Amino acid sequence: MTTITKSDIVIVGSGFSGTLTAVNLLSLGLGDKEVVIIDSKPQICRGLAYGTGDDNLLLNVPAGNMSALHKIPDHFLKYCQTIDPAFNEGSFVSRRIYGDYLEFTLIEAEQKAAKSIKRTSGTVLSVRPQVGTDHFCVSLADGTIVQALKVVLALGHFQPQSPLPSTQLNQISYISNPWDVSAFDHVRRDTQILILGTGLTAIDALFKLTSAGHKNITLMSRKGLLPHPHRATPKPPSKNSFPQFFDVQNLTVRYAIKALRESIRSRCRDGEDWRDAMNELRPYTPEIWSKFSTKEKKRFLRQAIGFWDIHRHRLSPVAYNRLEKLIATEQATILAGRLVDVTQQKDKCIAIIQPRGGDKNKQLSIGTIINCTGPNSDVEKVTSPLIQQLLSEGLIASDKLGLGILINDQYEVINANNQSVAGLHYIGPLLKSKYWEAIAVAELRKHAQQVASELLR
């Protein structure tokens, strides 16, 4: 049975981006406009990142830099101190607390505005312009249709691409979605586990497994690089101007890396830390990214992204110390290589691995493979019914590099005919195609504020 409801604005997704869009709409003043947040999960404001109940999983950024509100930098810190006064701006708190904080922030915004955001639990299958009107029809799996003047696609991360054809992976114990916590409960403790990836998601998986008693785990990526740690006493970045060594015509990746390294060496000689240089780049990363040609962007993704990620996306000191101990006690092994093939043999499988720099493949007897190679941002390869519908009907278009979807400066999506779709906006990590840095709180909170402003124009 079809149920039709109406709203002025529909936000599809209630993770960080969707929640903050709603918060900013409330703070800017909605008047008599109605807003609906739709999410497949009954508990909103969590998303993939903050839906865990495991307090062993910490934020990778200190509390002083995690305010959801751009204009109130200590908003999160003050919330933390209502839980425990011992928290300070350098504390690395649990992700569960941050999920609670996002829900608190939305409720606080509703109370200040004396207006409520409607929550709807359901899976959105399609978003279509309604023929002959200026409305969109948002269709849910349960038959509900919400008619809206404007729609915000606040879609988060999609699960990693498969390393091998599904015909091979279906024969083995394989976890394709590293954020599916329940899948980890079925992993046997008496076999070796292969985690594909050595980044933050892979380390989260390692911590979950070792907390459950698993001790024989191999983490493998092409280069075998691990994230660096934050300093034990982090400090906020200085407010400097655009780095002059990037202010050149025809910027190349080779020149950019060389100039950045020289700048870091110089600052370290003066007693500073390389993290200071990385942190101060953040406000200007979108501008630097735009200076690269498509050819140079491809070169960065092919040659430099691994080194960028381990310096840019760092671990808390506590998490880094835990990782070091797991490696030192041989509960975890780090391997540089590539998965070539897998074959099933009774109750275990043989992984064929090509080591980095080696000619001879090696075999690894394992019980389970977990894919932690990073979120899939190539929407052409995303299996989500909503993304497939939007692509097949030409309402959105993938960028050339497979980093996300195309948008204009007003965050409206650009369709297959290279035209913006009025009233259909996007916010989330797929903004990487335009801004590169679009997956962390510091950037997304600004985007959420700007999207809300555009929605109320």
C-alpha cells in the first residue's frame, strides 16, 4: 500500500553530514518549512563512523578539534566535560560518545529553534523529479512516497570494491563490508585472518578481532604502510596564509611533494613538528587540488596517495601504542603485497599473494579474508539501488577519476547532460571529486553550513 506524504526538504541519510545539515537549517531559521530525515537505521545521528558501542574504538582527532559547529570550536569539548571533567582539548574520546554528541546537538538545535525535524526510518530506493511540477518524489522500500521541494543526498561511505571476482570470493569465508560488526562474531579463532588494507579501517578491524581473542592476523596492502600517530600533546594548527611554495602555474605532484618536504625539513630544524605543516595545509587543500591537472591528479592517486594518507589520517597515541604492541607480540603481521588468487581447501582457504618487489608468489593458509581497502567512491561500481537509479536515469554523473559525483558551487548535483539539477543537493565524502578533503569533521561541518544556506535561498 502506497502512503504519500509531503515535506519542503528531505535529507536522505542521518550520519554526520545529514545531521549537521539539519542542525544548520534549524539555526538559520526554517520558518514554516518542514524537514524530514530518512535513514535505513532506526537510530539516527550515527552513520558508519559513530554507530559502534565499543568504547575501545577512539576518534582519530582530539576533542578540541571535533566540534560539529564551525562557529563554536569548543562545543564538543564542553559536551565531553559534562560526562567527565577530566576530558581536555587533547583527549581522544570514544566514537560512541561522539555519536551521542551528534544526537544531543540536533536536539539542542530543535529546542533553540522551537521546531522539530521529522525522523523516518526506511530505505530510499529512488529520488525522481515529479513530471510537470517542481517537486521530487522520494520512494522508500515500504511503499512510502515523500514529495519534497528539495532533496539532500547525505550519503556516506560505500563498502570497498572486491579485490577478486565474486565467483572466487563466494567460495571462501569473506567479509566484504568491514563496518558490519555482526559478521566478525562468526570468524573462527583457530585460523589465520587476512585483512586487506593497513589503514584506519583495517586497524579498527584488528582491534575488534584481538579484543575477541583472535591472535593470528595479517594486514596487507600494496605498500604495507601504517598510519602515523598524533602527538601525545596535539595543538591546533596556526592560521597561516596560502603556502607560497604551492602558488605556481602548472603545479605538478613531483614539485608539490618536493616543496612540501623541503618546508617540513626547514621547520623541523627550527624545532617544529612535521604534523604542523600537514595541519596548516587543510584550509587550502581544495585550492591546491584544483591546481592539479587531471593528468597530475591521476599521478597523485597512482603514486602518492598512500604516503599522503598515512601522514594526513593519523591514529590517536593510545591506538598507535596498542598497534605497536600487537605487532611486537606477533599477534599482527604487516605485509606489503597484492592478493592474486584464493582457493578453497576443506575448512580453510589458500591465499596466493604477490609480495611487493618480489617475483615469486607466496601462499598463506587462512580462514577468513576481511576487505578493509577503503570506501568505494566510484559510483559507477556502487551497488546501492538509489545510486544505481540516479545514475541510470542520468540524474547524477561520476567524475573522471572515480572519486565521487559532480556538483556545482551550490552543491546541486550535475546530471549526465552536464547540467545542474535544481533542488537536488549532495553532501558527504563523495565531495572528494571537487574538494579532495571532504571526509573529516573540520571540512564537512563547513559544507553542511553552506548546503543549509543554499537550501534556504
